[in-house]
Amino acid sequence: MGLSIVGLASGSALAASCEQNFTVSGVPMVTAVSYKTWQDFPRLKAEVALKRIAQEMSAQGFSGVRINKQLSTVDAHQETSGSGRIQTLRAVVRPRGKSTRVDAVFSIQARQVTDKKIVRTGLCDIIRSAAR
């Protein structure tokens, strides 16, 4: 029922961008809820970003981490409530001119809740891992 992606936000200018792009859609406890954010990184190669993001998802305890190079995505899931109902995480990495855009979406099912601040911090940590 909670979200296990937890991390420390860095104080860099990149951090503000990710947090500023954060949005939530859905009605908690009534419908599925999606937490989304994104960030652009200058001079970052998509292949490098995919690998780093997959490593960070795994390090944060997500299961089933899979890279799809054709779609330029990383998918993972977790089950934290003991109910067998999973939460999903997807990152999409897209070249944009001389930069790379990384989008991430974390989705929980209806009748599940989590802390928005923890999700925002965790998603931004995952996104920023692309450039580390």
C-alpha cells in the first residue's frame, strides 16, 4: 500500500526541474492513480540512460526490471502491501536533439494509497540516475 522508492533529492538545478514536472492523475482509493514526471539531460546517450535507470530501479527494490531497447523503456513492478496487487513503474528514454528526455510513471491500483512526496522523491531519484 505504500511506495518503497525512497531516496534523497539532490540540491542541483536538475532536481528542481524533475519536481516541477511532477503530476498526479486519478482519485486516491477510488481509481488507479498515476504519478508522472520527466526531465531533459543534455548530451546524455539513451543507451547509457536505460542501463543506469534499470540499475537504480533494481537498487530501490523493484522486481522484474526489464529493458526494452526497441521501445527505449525500462519496466518494473513491486508488491508492498501483501495483497498480491502490484504497483508498476515505467521509464521512457527519448533522444531530443542534442539531449535526452527521461519520463517516468508510477501507477497504483484502486484502493491503494501512497505518500505523494515519497513518490516524487523516488521518481526523481530514478530519473536523475540516468545522468550519474
